[in-house]
Amino acid sequence: MKQYASPMPTQTDVKLKFKPLSKKVVSATLQFSLSCIFLRE
């Protein structure tokens, strides 16, 4: 997670590729947008 952290609010697109565990599944990917905001108390 620290590679996506920064002092300013940011939004990063992340795409993860998974290894299929079944012969029926050819490929699996997960694509999402990660938003990071630090709150200081």
C-alpha cells in the first residue's frame, strides 16, 4: 500500500492478474481505482 500513498489526495488505477485454478477459467483480472486520503488528528 505504501507505493500508492502520498501526502496529497490521489486516485490510482490498479489492475491485478490472477492465475486460474480451474481448466474452465482461461484468465481472471481485477481492475479498480484506489483512492488514498490521509487524515491527521
